[in-house]
Amino acid sequence: PMPPSPPPSPTSPVPPRAPSPARPSSPPPSPISIMKIAVFSAKPYDREYLSRARDGAYVSVELVFHDFALSRETVSLAKGAQAICVFVNDTLSEDVLEDLHNLDIHAILLRCAGFNHVDLKAADRLRIFVANVPSYSPEAVAEFALALIQTLNRKTHRAYNRVREGNFSLDGLLGKTLHGKTVGIVGVGKIGIALARILRGFGCKLIAHDPYPTDAFLEFGKYASLDELLPQCDFISLHCPLTESTRHIINDQSLAKIKKGAMLVNTSRGGLIHTKSAIAALKNQQLGGLALDVYEAEGQLFYQDHSGDIIQDDELMRLMTFPNVIVCGHQAFFTEEALTEIAECTLKNFSDFIQNMPCKNALVSLGSSLVRKDSVPVRI
Ligand code: NAD
């Protein structure tokens, strides 16, 4: 459930209201114009969970769903909304933000934690509020990373297909006992720590690399530099954000340093891995397995059904020919609990924004009044 509503702001464009469990699915007409959020990349599950959260929210808001992504071509469809709501593969480059600004849209609500796809500098310059959902069930992602480690290691993806063909041979399915193995976690924030907690239960030895170490990891293992971590680990799992300093952190040089045959799992962001280098390391068997939930060029493919298409991404298609590669379509977050949290937090961020309340999830916040282009002063 949503936390209690903050007190109404005197300048709030929409007064907060008590939640009504019996509220109809579309808000009743109101003399005050109802705020609108244009939701891009809206899948059926986004509609379901956001509508449910809206019905229990403290602000009246209309959700306008678009199943396509936000881009230069689609941005005009946001017209009439006060905010847009977007996901990981929507385009939030400077020119799209300029277009949003020209459409009088002052808020971007990210339904995700990562914000590497948002030009925050431009948003700040254009005075567009940006908020994310910094934590939605980190355990959901950590549990998926563990599922990938064990699928890759115990080859259940191959066993699944094999037995359906009536082939019960074990040849080629040999794995390693996870107990006693060394796992490297690159980035021990919320998800990395959740994974550490799980792996401790498996009896693994844990090493973390994080340029901002905290005491939280010390009960699970020790910190090391990336260069020290790489040669020691049987499995490496990436949980750092994608930034200019982490882009292609897994490249020819770093792959040359890993223990031969080590397995790599990426549930963070595709850009952390230089795909060509990973292909080369898989070919020469330096890399013993690769499980990806995210992929550098996923924006063109993920979250869509391309089963009848000729996929043009040769690197992805090459990756998928390896028996020791697993690719999933960015689903680590995808649990009922996480979708509920994402929807409720997104609407709470919007509620903070329209009531000019401090928003703890703001990446770009606006603390002052802003004069709209139509010259009506509004506080946002
Ligand atoms: P977080 O901010 O809590 O933790 C990130 C950690 O990475 C921090 O401790 C930070 O210090 C560390 N870090 C920063 N630079 C680093 C570097 N160069 N090397 C190593 N560590 C570094 O974030 P989180 O909630 O744990 O999420 C981690 C990432 O997971 C997000 O950035 C997001 O991209 C990704 N994610 C993916 C999914 C999915 O469905 N696949 C879902 C949620 C989040």
C-alpha cells in the first residue's frame, strides 16, 4: 500500500484525496483538470500494475498508455500530459528532452532504477523533474542472477531441451558444485549485497569489487581491486551501474585476466560488456560460459516479439550459437512484487512532484516555481 499522503501543498494543482477502495477504474470528471501521465513502452503488465496503483493512490491522475517506446518520432504523443513515464529502452536524449520541454512536460517518471539512458544534464538545464524507482525488490534481480549462475553451471537449459527429444544422456551436462567456489561480485550495492546473502547460503567464498566500499559487504567476504578479483573467481556477476567509467569494463584486457573457464553473468546493463571481446573469449574458451539478462544493443530487440523477423544483430546471433551462452530479455526484475513496488513508487514520485514535496527518488529535482510558456505561473 501507498504510504500516508503528505499534507496538501497550498499551490498543489490537484488536492490529495483519501484512498477509496471502491474507486471506479477511470476517475470521475472533475472541475479541476485531471493530471495526465503519458506512459510509454506500456506492456499489458504495466497497464495492470500502474492502473491498480493509480486506483489506490492519493492523487487523481489519468494514465494514457502507449505500447511503443518514447523517441523523437513518438514524443508528440505525450502532448497534453504533465508527466511521462518510461522504462529502460525509451530514448531520453537531449533532443527528446527539448521536445518534452516544448510540449510543457515537466516530469519524467522512470519505472526503473538505472538512469544511464537519461540525459540528466539536459533535464536539469530544461528544469525537468526526473525520478526513478531506486530499489524494487533487489532480491528479485539477485535471485535471477543466481538462477543464471546455476543454469549456466549445471546446464539445465540444455537438459530441458534434450529430455524433450527423448535424450536422457548426461554427456556434456557436467557442472561444478557451487559450495566452496569463489564468486566475484562487481558492485555491491543493493542487488550485489542481496546476491552475497544468497551465495553465503551456498557456501561460496565471496570477493567484491566496488570503488565505494561499505561495511555492508564485510560480513560476506573481502574487497579487492578488479585486477585482483578477476583471476581468483570461478563465477563473476556484474551489479554495478553503467557509467562512462564502467562501460566495457569487461573487455579484451579484463577477460585475459579471468581464471580460464570462469563463467560470467550480467544482470546489470549490457554496456558493461564489450560483446566482440566476449565472443572472442568464448571462442578460445578463456570464458567458460556467459549468461546475459541485458545486452548492449537490446534497445532494438528486447520487450518485443521478433520471432518472425530476420534479426540483423550478428553479434547477438553469434552469441546465441554457443551452447554455454544464455540470453534472457531483461527479465531479472520481473516479479509480481517488483511490479507492485515499481507502480506504487512511480505514482508516489508523481504525487511528490505535483505537490512540490521533497521527493527522495528525485534525480533532478525542482525546488522553485516555474513559469509555463503560457505565462500562468505554476509551482511544480
Ligand atoms: P546500487 O546503486 O544499489 O549499487 C550499485 C553499486 O555499484 C554501488 O555500490 C556502487 O558503488 C557500485 N559501483 C559503482 N561504480 C562501480 C565500478 N566501477 N565498479 C564496481 N562497482 C561500482 O544499484 P542496484 O540497485 O544494486 O542495481 C545495480 C544495477 O542493476 C543498476 O545500475 C541497474 O542497471 C541494474 N538493474 C537491472 C535490473 C534487471 O532487470 N536486469 C533490474 C534492476 C537493476
